[in-house]
Amino acid sequence: MSPLTPAQRWAALLALALGGFAIGLTEFVAMGLLPDIARSLFPAIYEQSASQAVAHAGWVISIYAAGVVIGAPLFAAGTARVPRKKMLLILLAIFIAGTVASAVAPTFGLVLVARFVAALPHGAYFGAAGLVAASIMGPGSHGKGFAVTLGGLTVANVIGVPAITWIGQAAGWRVAYLAIAVVFALTLFAVLATVPSVAAHPNGTARSELRAFRRPQVWLTAGIASLGFGGFFAIDSYITTVTTHVAGLSASTVPWVLAVVGLGMTVGNAAGGWASDRNMRLAIMAGFPAFIVSMAVFALIARSHIGLFLGAFLVGATGVFLGPALQSRLIAVAPGAQMMGAALNQSAMNVANSLGALLGGIVIAHGLGYIAPSWVGVGFGLLGFALAGTSFALEATTRPATAEQSLREPAEVR
């Protein structure tokens, strides 16, 4: 990669972050519009039981997560020799097509197919963009590099998701998805204009990337993210109904609650990137208890108006604080397969998305109330914390070099 001026560097980083912003919109806007989607696609069910219709519409969230899980390793292995910028442009084109299809699909089944297709490039984009961002920022910046790209997603939750939610409530959820497709198109042009060309690794192959799956620590770390982060999605997937049915606020308040979640995510992401580059293990092992406590606090105080906003901020901040550290951990335990390690974190996060939305919907459908997913989240957090402790304990007995040491080596941009 040719040397960049400071202006060129920031322009490229902002273009990469804009992609994260667009992904944040397409991933999270369904959570704010879930009642609208349910009312539109299941009018008869919604008339009889709004909670049943909302729980059924939750499959829109779960199927997107499934697409991320499947697409991330497939793209990581299949594009081992593709230059990174070209790869990003291909992924953005798929995002545009899938998001437009989501907006115009006439039936629930076709909406699910479109959401699945739109999700396929999600993990690979974050993996490739994060590695390019880390390279632009220089050695020892894995955490900050991924925080830049993930920062676009968190900012989306502060301003983008509330704005798109408002558009969806006013003009219909289909119009909301068309607006998101426009943001993806803008990202494609921004990446084309500003991101430098980065060649694929000359020795990169699908086999070398897939070799990461032979490492037990890769599976353990993916499990930490898959289970531990499930609590965030168990709460966030149904935060609209907590706002309107539990706290008793109007639907017009939902965008403000989502903005507070996004503000917490932005703060947590910035702090997590800083902490991960200094002591990744401590960031994970201290981050999980804070996350677990935040989810329990949310369950206890979300019935009050102030408690809802405070709890939403805490869940967003402590949950996303773990993101850069878990991303860096996966790269560290998959040497020689950085693209796969980077992409797998998004697969794991969206296993968490799917599990959180699914189990949250199940407890709601069984009449346990809209607060019940918060306690499901606490259980997820405890499982993730236990797996993290197991992973580090096994590493201490089998390998003297720590993950942090491996991350100090120069990053290999694929």
C-alpha cells in the first residue's frame, strides 16, 4: 500500500466506517420496526395477538443473522486471492441488491430470502475493512482499526437507526429499507474514490484460511462471542415493545431509546478498542462482569422512564465494549488466516443475534413478558464469561506466548 497523506488516510477510514454505518442500519432497523413489519405481513395474527405476530416477525432478525454466519467463512475462504478493495466493492454491490430486494419482496417468505442474501457479505466486509483500517493506522492497531469500522455501526445506532426508524414509522418499513440501500450505494462510491488498493496476500488460499478451523481456540473464542453476546440481542431485539408495553411510552419515543442504545455502543466501542490494544485479556475478563450486571440492572429498572434510558445506555456500552477485544482475540488465535479470524467474529456475533432474538421471542411467546429476554441475556453473559475463563486457562497450560504478544507482530493485510 502506497503511503497516504493524513487527509487521504482519514478519508479512507471514514469511507470504511460509512460501510459499517450502512450495515448498522440494515442489521438493527428491523428491531425498531418489528411491530410495523408484523402488522404489515401478519395482519390477521396481529389483530388477535400483537405479541405472537411480533415474535413471528422476529425471524426477519434471525434469518439475517443466519446469513452472516454462513456468508462470513464462505467469503473469507473464497476471496483469499482477491485484492481487498475489489472485494469490498463486490460485497457492497451485494448489500445494495439484497437490501432493495428486502424492500420490494411481496411476501414474508421472499422477505426472508432477501434478508438472507443481504446478510451474506456482512462478516466479510467487517473482516476486510477492519484489516485494511488496521493497516492504514499502522502496527499494533488491531483493536483501534476494527473499532473504526465498528464505530460506523455504533454511530448508526445513535443517529441512523432512530432516523430510519422514524422514516419507517411514517412512510412504511419498505421505504426504510430503500433508504438504507441508498446509503450502501454512497458507501460504494466512497470506497471506490478513497480507499487505497491493497493486494491480496500472494500465498493466500482457501485452504490456508480454512485451516483456522483446526484450532480449538478459534472455536472457543467464537463460542465466547456467540453465547456471551447473545444477551445484547435478546434485549435489543425487543426493546421497542419494552418501551411501549412495559415502560408505557409512545411509539414516537422508540427512536430516542434506540439513540441512547447507540450512544452507549459508541462509547463502549471507543473504550473497547483502546482497552483491547493495551490488554486484551483484561478487557474481556473485566468486560463480561460489567455486561452481565448491566443486563440485570436493565431488567430491574426498565419499567420506569429514566430506568429504561439508563439501562439501555449501560447495555449498549458494556456489550459493545467487548467487540474489539473479541475481534482481536480471534485474529490472534488464527495465525496465517487473519481474514478468516476477522470474519468469524461477525459470524459469532450473529449467532448471538439469532440466538438472542430467537430465545427472547420464545419467552415472550410463552407469556413471560417483555422483560424476560433480559434475564435470558444474563444467562448468555454468564456462559460467555465461563467460556472466556476456560479459553485463557487452556492457553496458559498449552502455549507460553500470549495472544497479546502475537498481536504485537505486524499485521498481515490480506
